[in-house]
Amino acid sequence: MKENRDFRRLYATGKTSVDGLLAVYARKNRVGCTRLGITVGTKLGGAVVRNRVRRRIREAYRLEEPNLRMGYDIVVVARKSAADASYARLRQSLLKAMGKLGISGV
């Protein structure tokens, strides 16, 4: 997902799962494929730190993608504590949030 209106629509009408590392928003879409958006704010640190967090979230999603239900818009918002978290903790947090939202486990 890239369009600002898509992010805003998801924030307003999607389901939410939040923990210490990530906030995950999900909503069924009409496109038929699952779209991912990742938001990492400047509070996390400099560009190197933000890009590292973004890459880790993207990789965790990529590995889990075959097990997800199709046809959802997903936005992952990294919280401040995600900057210091290991990849394993980020992945666990993402999987737990997707499970709560009902999009994990085909």
C-alpha cells in the first residue's frame, strides 16, 4: 500500500491489535490480494534504525505470507520499543497480532 487515503481508511475502519512493539491494523479489501503497508516514525531514531526495523518487519511478513488469508489490507506501525527489539521478538509480535486479527492460519 502506498496511497495516503488507503492508510487513513484502514486506520478509521480496520480492526486493530496492539502490543509493546507493534500496532497492526487489518481490513478486508476488494482487490483480492493482500497488501502490506509499514509505518516507522522518526521517534524510533535515524534513517539507519528506521530502515532496519522496516526490513525486519517486511522479512517477517514475507516468511509468513503463505500462511495468511488473502484479500486483506494490513498496516504495521512500529512503536518506539521496536528499535531495540531483536528480529525474533518483532516476528513473534507480528505473528501474535495477525493471529488476534484472524488473518493468520489459512
